[in-house]
Amino acid sequence: MRSQGAILLIACYELGHQPLAVAWPAAALEARGFAPAVLDVSVEPLDAEKVKRAQLVAISVPMHTALRVGLGVAERVRRLNPACHIAFYGLYATLNGDYLLAHGADSVIGGEVEAPLVALAEALQTGAAGPVAGVRRAGESMGPHIARPALPRPSRTALPSLKTYARLERDGGQSLVGYVEASRGCKHLCRHCPIPPVYGGRFFVVPATTVLADVRQQVEAGAAHITFGDPDFLNGPGHAIEVARTLHREFPALTWDFTAKVEHLLRRRDLLPELGALGCLFVVSAVESLSPTVLDHLAKGHTRADVDAALAALRGAGIAMRPTWVAFTPWTTAADYAEMLDWVEANQMVDLVDPVQYSLRLLVPPGSLLVEHPGMRPHLGRLVDADFSYEWVHPDPRMDALQARVAALIAEAAPRAEDAAVTFDRVRGLAAEAVGAAAPAPVAPRLAPDRRRPPRLTEPWFC
């Protein structure tokens, strides 16, 4: 098991960045004397020879898209190497453990995966029988491993180059992007998020020395911008500001972005001017909706007024807000959808919202806090195992029809790199048509095609 390539770690998709969910387990395994091989099938083909050499193939599934890809990968792995042990690990391995164990997986690992993955490798090497802490196998009820991790510097040398992944677009140019996490898990319990069912409101900080060591190696590989991929960078504000200050002292020209809840942006608004001065270009914030009904059902912890205040605070600090939306939920009315689009125009956010956000439909995976939520029950259908989600139907058929039309429009426009304003106007037209109203005056003619756009990453998908 300790021979080169006896363990193969496979990434399936991590939002267009070099897969940290492979780099960290690889480092943990190397620290215990293993020599894992790695693959990222989002940017490179599945290497049959690597698969055939492996005794343990561990497939990373931190998100829904990765899981859908990972099932296909597992089927190919099993055909190529019938005797190997196939493990799935990550958030969506925990949520979909029953299905995975019934469809080809030998084990699943969730939560803080590094220690259980090492323990699994050691058990397979020695042939030890019996349960492995943090590792669930068929017939077992092992839950996710939630304990403070001991994290080494991620091992990235065998991964595809940063040039292969998403880039930062800024002022007409592009630059390479690195990706780090300064914390893992989240202390909040938003009902639609996949993290609470696994972490239960816990989060862990990554030592600043480890974060900076990871930044350092990515800067050496050409990164000029860093994304902090924490579920919420401001879960631990003292830690966040320490990391940001240290980062800027060592790399004063480096820019970066992070993700944070609206309520954290308001609670820590005093930090925002300094974060902007330290190189933060933009913040991704899960606004999700402006409707008080939808926000209450999702347990977001903010209001529309809070969104407006957070936007003003960020702009005052010289930081752009890039909001994300759950545009279609069982509670979203046609008026709510129109209000979202009106807000985007009124606040000059057309170039700050990736058009795919206008099409996103609420995903309810197994284990979601929404499954037992009284407000969801009237709309919830059957669990479609192969889709890793529950069906739900909107009480207004026009909304389901609108979502399908918007999704098709976005899928057609995105490959052509259509101007975001043009796409926005087309989406708005569909929304007006759905309720028999006239579309508002278009935005695109009022914006120059060669206008200066705010900084953004070239990978817009968030699910």
C-alpha cells in the first residue's frame, strides 16, 4: 500500500480551482509514508494505468456536481480494476452514503476526512478487520468524522498546473488564481446548505502558518490572486484578519477574495476598509433572495435591508459584492423573481451577478435540514436516488416553467460568452412574459459593450 501509486486520489470538480480536497489528503497520506497518485478528471482524462496500479481509489465529492461525475468515474474504475477498494469522501459522500454503498462504493468518509482516510489506508495495508473510525462501510452506521484536524501544507506538486484552472479577469487581462481555506465547516445552520447536516454548526480554523505556506507555494507557481474558499471567512474574524495582514505583509501585490454571510459583513463592517486595503477585490455572499418568506424558510439570518446595508458597507470599503441567489424555491413568487432582477438593475449589479445565478433551483439533498422543515413538506416529493436530491414542485406552474426556460437560455448564452447585460435583459423578458407583463426597458443599450467590468473569476458555477 505504500508503493508509488497504490493509493489514487481523484478530484471530480471543485469550482474551477486546483483541488484542495485532494491536495490536503495527499499531504496527510505522504506524512504517514504513503505515496499517493492524484488525478483531476475535470481537466484531465482518467488515467487507466494509474487506476490499474491502485489498491485504494478515493474519489473526492465535496459538491453535487462532483458527485454526479464521481459515480461515472467509480464505474470506470471498477471495470478497470475490479479488486481495488473504492472510497468516496467529502460533504456529498456523507449525505449520499446509503446510495453510494449500494452502488459500488466500499466505504464513505465525511467531515474532516484526512485522518479517517489515512486510517483506512493503514487498515487495508495490514488487513485489519473491523470498523475504522470515521469510515462507514456497508452495514455500518458510522457518522462523519468531526474533530479538530491536524493539517499539513497541502501537497500540490503532482496536480495539474494553475494554468489549467479558472483565472481572474480584471481590467481586460487575466491572471492565475490560487485557492486556500483558512477555516473548515461553519457555525451557522442555513437550511439549504449541505454543510450543517455534516458539521452540525462546528467549524475549525486552519493555522495561519499552514495557510501562508499554501499561499506561498501557489504564488511560486504563478498565482497573482487567491480565493479563500472557506464556507464563511468571517466565522472567526480574528483569525481572518490575522491571515489577511500576514498575507499582505509578505505579498503586498497579491489580491484576493472571500465568501461571507450578509450578517457577518454587517457585524464586522469595521474590518471591511482594512480588508480592502489589504488587497480584497470582492466578496461572494449568499444573498439567495430578497423575499422575507424565502429568507425565513432558508434560515438565512438576514433581511433585504441587511443586504442593502452590506452592499453599501462593501462599496464604502472599495470591495465589490458578488451575490449568489437561490432564484427558484417553492416559496419564490413571480413578484419575488422580478424584484430580484429589479434590485440587480437598480444597484448596478448586472456585471456583478453571473447569469447562471438567475437559473438556480433549490437543491434538497438527502440529509438536508429542509427535509424535516414544516414549510418544505407540502412541496416535497420523492427522493430520486440517482439525482441525489428530492423532487419538489412549485405551487405556481408558471415558476417551474420559467426556471426551465431561464436555465435553457443561460446554457445557450454561456458558451458564446454573451454580454451579461444582454443575458440579463433576455431573462427579464422571460420573467415578464411568464406573467403576461411588458418587459422593462432593456439595460444593455445603456451600457457600453467595451465597458470596464468589475473583477471576476472565469468559473461562474456555484453548485
